[in-house]
Amino acid sequence: MPRPHLLPMLLTMSMLATIAAAQAPALLDRYEWDYGNLHAPVAVQWLSDDRFVIVESAPVGIRIFDWPSCSTPIKIDCLEPAGLDAGPDETCYLVDSGRHQVMHIASDGSTLSTIGSHGDGLDQFRAPADVAVHEDRLYVADTGNDRIVVLDTDGSPVRTIGTRGTGPGQFRRPLAIDIDASNRIVVADADNHRIQVLSLEGEPITAWGSWGSFPGLLQEPSDVLCLEDRILVTDRLNHRVQEFAMDGTLLHAWGMHAVKPREGQGRVHYPDALAISPDGRTLAVVESFEDRVQLFGPHDPDYVDERPTQPARSGIQSHFGPTVVLDDRIMMVWEPEARAALVFDHQRSTPIRLTSIFSRGDGPGGFGHLADLHWDHEANQLHLFDRGTAQVHAYELDLPDPDQPRFDPSMAKLQTSRTLDASIPMHRIVDAERSVSGNWFLLDGTDGVIHVLNANMEPVDRWGTDLLGHPTAITIDPTTGHLLVLDRDPSTLHQLDTNGSSVATIRLEGIPGGLVQPTGLAVAGSGDILLTDAGTHAVHRLGSDGTHLASWGTKGILHEQFWKPAGIVVDDQDRVIVLDHGNHRCQMFDLDGTWLMTFGAGRAYTPSNRPPLDSDDP
């Protein structure tokens, strides 16, 4: 619910919706209020009767706002919700990316019908991300298949549009779709960092954007919203919304990165989706990363945000992504906004950054959407598995002496950039691991299989068919050599031997509070299993048989608290390092959950220099 002191203003705004003659303002960039403390919202939609629907993902449910009241979360039968669009008679079409289908739901959350299934047929999907309803047809961003699927509203296939690629009419991870006032398809082509416009029949018309932070450039566009005379885009990694004319001319860019964790009131942090009110005077911006939806109204030319625009230099400064790897003395993390892999010597009193490996565009050594990093200290080789360009990059590191660590920007030397065999869908790989024998295991999170490659990265087998459901992470148990796979649906751990045969399937049912969004997986030298859960902001330690041993973490920004933790690793001293993704940092614990350190690319904190609770530093 909105804050009580805002009710008079909000009621006034609601009355504006009844003024039929109201003209849509040119700009909607003035912060008005927000819906906070949500559960990882992913989509919003206004219905024609002015009710406002928010879809949450962790746990899955919808909230319906009938001003000024708000429903409690309504559970819906959906595994992984994504895009949403209004259908006829106050119904909605909701994408269930996890089950590869589109749901037609009533406003009370009940399922009226489902459309599609898993695959690449005319009426099948792979991890779709968005849907647009236009006249009597559905236009679906079939993300895992890198195409658009057009169907009648009853599910009958009409056509598919596009293939994977960088040319006109081709896509790399299309995340969002809408139909503009000229009956053109507008697509957020995320890994090509551009907007594409096509005819309803699929003929390319125009495109604009490329990777960058300058106004008009894009970094991972995540949604498009077509109004009468302009197109709004959530420019996710640039933390802003950009407005374009119908021909792609930049009209306006707005949004300011948060200075402090969880800062809102107009500050935008990883925007995911947009929606416009029926009267065209209120814009909703979804920020799943921040568990909120911010609402913006007509532009105020006299408003000045006097808050500082640059972060204080004393804090932990980094934008760690969800991926972390550790082997011997070296730890590496991925920074998606800088398109850089950061290399640390972690066997010091506090980790020391040795180098940063930056992307070189789409050419050799160019990466933009990493599924995983893998460091082999014996071969002195780093592999980067890039979903964006569907390549694997190998680097050699000229490491300094352990007693004389130093930062060296030229430490990493590119050895190879290669595209794997066509049977390996690199753009759908979510994790990678390597056995002692040199075989590679690439986890396809969309199809639920493990692609087995030999030491030369040539495909030799596929494991997990008819076993895995919605896998999110893999690792190798150092005590047994078995491959462990973390499966989200149902919450399960699969143990596979060196031939791919199932050794055990462990249902993760004894964890306090259950698992909502399991993400990271690691195994300690003792055989204990460590899991992160982004949905409950916690770390869980299990015995090798799945018995619950310990849990720690709550939602927050302080030390020992997490915000959507992701990757997790364990070093040779059984210290657990958690990539605290939502707080852009790493935290270190012992196996019992005792906090040892918080660090980023800059400063590190330990119990000896822990700042007071009222400090601005995390």
C-alpha cells in the first residue's frame, strides 16, 4: 500500500483519469510514488477499468490494485512468470517462461486456458519472455528460439518471424514485444542491444541502437512500450528509460542510478518492464532487482533533484553480476555493465584485484552476456562462456608471484575465441563445469539437458533427458567426482556419475521456509553442499545426503544480510564466498555461517574494521 501521507495526492491523480479530454503529456518522467516491498515483480498491466495488476515471481503471484485498496498476493499456477498484456473482458495473457507457454488468466488469477508447449514447432516455445495482444492475434517473444511467434488468440499458429543472428529480422535474445500505432512489430533485441521494427508479416523496416551508455545507445533493452507517437524503452544496464520517435530518433532519456542501496523516489535501478495508465498520464516502471514498481507522471520543468549523482568514494564500488568462480588462489567475477571479468587473488588478508578483462565487442575476445567463467589453475587458462555472442573465449593469465601481487591491465592474453558445434545452443547455456579428465559439461537450462564435450570442446554426449526439469546450476563434488545439478522444478539435487547415470535424486524438502528461487550451488571439501536462494535471500548448508545442517542470511544491506544472492564458491579453507548480487558485493563466511568479510572491487570490511550500523557504507 502507498504511504498514508500520499493518499490525498494519489486520489487527486486518480480523479484525473476520469477527465476524458486529458491530453497525454509529452514526457512522463516525474516521480510520484512507488509500490515497494514486493516479491520480485516482473510485469505490470493496467486494465481498462483502471485496476492495476502486478505480477510477482518469488513466490509467484499477482496483486490487483483497485484504488486505493490492494489485494494480498494471489497465487497463480505459473512456474516462471514473464511478460503480461491485457486481453478482452479484463482478462490477461501471461507468459510462463519456465513451462514454455502463454497463459490466459482471469483477473482473479484463475487460468482460463494455456497456449503452447516446449519445442521449436510453429506453436511451441523455448523460454518465451513477452506477449503482445493485437486485434485477434498474439505476438510472442520466443526468446529461447530467438524468434517471434504469431498465433490466433485460440493458439492456432499463424507464422514465425526471425532466426538467431545480427542481421535485419534476426534476433539475439528478444525480451519484449509491442505493436505500435502504425501496426508495426517493435522488439527489444537484448543481446544485439537494439530495437527492431518489423511489419506484421515480419518484414524488417528499421532498427536502431548498439551497445553503449551515450544517449540513444542501449545496454540490454528489456521492454518496449508503444504510445501514439513514440516508443519507450527500458535500457536496463544503463538504469534509465529512453523515448524514441517512431523512426528511432531519440527524444528523451531519463533515469538516474541509485547512489545508496535500495534508493528510489525516481532513481532507477535495472528497469525491467513498463506499463501506461488508461488515461496516458501515469507510467509504471518495474524494478524486479529492487522489489518495487515506481510510478511517474507528467514532466515538471522546475523540478531539480538535489541529491548527489555520484557514489561516495569510501564504499564498496562494484557491479558484480551473478557469476563467480574460484580455483586455487584466483577468484573471478563478472561485471555486466562494464562488460568485464575481474580477477582477484583471494588468498590474502583481503582480496586483491590483479586485472580486469574487458570485452572487445562482438569480435574475437568480445563477450556481453556470460553464462559462466571457469579458471583452471593447472593449465593457467580462463574460459568465458558467452551466451550473447554464442562463443567460448580462452585467456592465459601471466600471474604475479603470490608474495608480490600487483594490478596489471595487460595480464590476460586472448588465446582463442570459438563458436561451438551447431548442436550446442550456447545462448541457452546457464552454467558450465569441467571434470578432472578434461570433459566439459554445459547446462542447458531451457531444454533441461547437459551437453558433454571432450577436452577439445567437441560434443560427445547429452545427459539428463527425462531427468532434469528446470536446472539452474551444476558443480562437481570433489569428494566423489560426481556431477551435482540443482533443479528448480521441483526443488531437487541430482547426482550423476562419470557416465551420466543417476546416482541419487535428493528432494530439498527439509530446508526451513523452503526454496523459492534457488540459484547457486557449491560443495565444500567435507562434502557439505551449499545453496543460495535469491527468493528468500538466504544461504543453506546441507549434508551430502541433503540433510539440512545450517542456514543464514536475511533480506537487507548490512553485513550478514543479502539481496538476491547468486553464485557461491568454497575455497580450500572451507570459507564460503557468496556473490551478494543485489548488493553488488561478495561476502565471506565460515561453514557455520559466521561472517568473515565483505568486499568488492574497492574496499573490504572485516570484523576488525566493521563500520557502525548507521554508516552509509554497506
